[in-house]
Amino acid sequence: DSWLVSECQRQGFDGTQLGNTFSLAYFGSSVAAIAAGQFGEVGANLAPLTKVGDGMFYGGYVTPFDLSNIVLLFCMAYITTYWTENYGQATDKKTSSGNAFTLIFTQKKILLCGLVASSFESSMFIF
């Protein structure tokens, strides 16, 4: 999220579409999770679970995890090639972390926003 805001500012955009972009990102995340589950089921049904060695298996319900590792490698290659890093402003890390903690605990809205976001994300992974 912070990368998107920073990149928007770096490219000179006014930021009016950030709200729509974040809405689409959260919606897209849900759609991607559903699609991944469906593709995982198809992959799991391609071959039966087969023992390869001592504690090693392929096929069956292991297949979606194997396929996700392949997708992860492709994404890693793409990101390391095309993604620019946001290093932020050059400041003392101890000072900026201290300021962040102070803001979190002195401004109730920031604390509540973090709690709501982390609760939502954790519930998505639990269920």
C-alpha cells in the first residue's frame, strides 16, 4: 500500500484514483483467492498422491503447493527485474520508528485502522 502511494507521488499523479485502486486491489485479491482454490482443486485431481521416497510425495493434494512454488518463482523473477524499490527518505531508523510508534498510540484512528486491517487479513487466512 505504501509503495503504491509513493509511486503515485513519484510519477506525478494527483492521487485521486488511489481509493478506487485500493478497492479494486482488495476485490481482485478475493477473486484471485477463489480462482487459486479452483485451480488448486483441478491440479489436485490431475494425478493421485504418489510416494516418491521417504516422506516425499507428488500428485494429489500436494500438487497445488508444488504449482504455487512455480508461480512464486515466476513472480520473483518478474519483480526483481521490473520493480523499483522505495527506500523512503534518508532518516535515522531509530527516530522514524519511534515517531511511528508514537503516532500509532497517540492517534486512535491510526491504531483502529491497523487493528481492523490486521483482523480482516487474519480472518481471510484463517477461513
